[in-house]
Amino acid sequence: MACSITIRILEDKNVKQMNKALLSMYADRLVPASDIFTMAEHLYAKMFLLLAVEREVEWHQDTMLALKKRLITHTHAIDTLLEKYEQTYLVDREKAFLKGFKHELTNYKERESELLAADINQLLKVVAHVQKAKAALKAAINALSEVEKIQTTVGKELMADVQFVVKGTRFFSALQLILSIIIGIMVVALVLESKSMIKSNIPFNLN
């Protein structure tokens, strides 16, 4: 009886661990993975805008205003997703790569501000700012890619933990089944032995 209770407690503990791991997989891996992908989309959209304005033969105030408006839209979206991502559970490795991405993103924002503040009448300087912004943006994209890779790696490790817990649960279930069979056999044996003892104690009467 004590063995059955112990096995049941261990099995319940395993189920709770598995439930926790699965919830973490969704909240801290699947959803953030989608957010990282969306951030990457916004970064590439910025790159597309920079490539487009780089081909401009002449710069006008309207061109700069339109560029600024579209870049700011993507910036706000990235900042919102980044803030959301930082609220999830991150291991030390993820924190380190995230710190690297934020550093590159800050560097890009500075180059972007310099571009938007540039004198449109000085075309060569504007083009130089565009190129600097492109280089900084590329570094930010690469850093985000590293965040995505480590996030995937940690997710696989968590999945391995879930599989381990599942195996443990199966083991305890099998052990409980074996224990139940053994107890059943012992009960049957005791009943048969008890019947045999009762028969042996009945007085033999020839009459």
C-alpha cells in the first residue's frame, strides 16, 4: 500500500513537471519565436526602404518625411515586440545574445537618426549616412538571427526534458501495474492457502 502511494505521488509530480514544461514551451518558446520572426520582417522592411532611397537621384523634403514616417512605424513595432520578448523566461545564454542584439539595434537607431537629420541638399553626405545605416541594420539583423538560433536550441533542450518526464511517467505507470499484479497474485495465494488450512483443520469423520 505504501509503495502504491509513493508511486502515485511520484507520478503526479512527473505530470506536474510535464505540464509546466509544455506551458513553458508555448509561452516562452513558440510565441516568442513568432515575435522574433515578425521583428525580422520589420528589420528587412527597413532595409528595403534604405535600398529604395539609396537609388534616389534627387532628394526632396517630401522624400525624407515619407521615409521617416515609414521607418518610425517599423521602429515602434520592433520596440513593442522586443519589450514583449524580454518578459518571457530567458536562460543566461539567451540573455547574452539578446543583449548583443539590443546593442546592434541601438547602434542602427543612431545611424538612422543621423540619416533623417541629414541635409538633403548634400547628396553625398546623405548617401554616406544611408550606407552607414545599412551596415548597422545588417549587423542588427545578424544579431537577431543569433537570438533566434539560441532560442531554438533552448527549445530543443526543453523538449528533451519533456520527453524525459514522459518516460518517467511511463516507468511509474508500468511499475504500478507490475506492483498491482504482484499484490493480486499474493492475495490469491493467501486466499488459497487460507482455504487449505481451513480444510486441514476440519476433523475427519468416517461416520
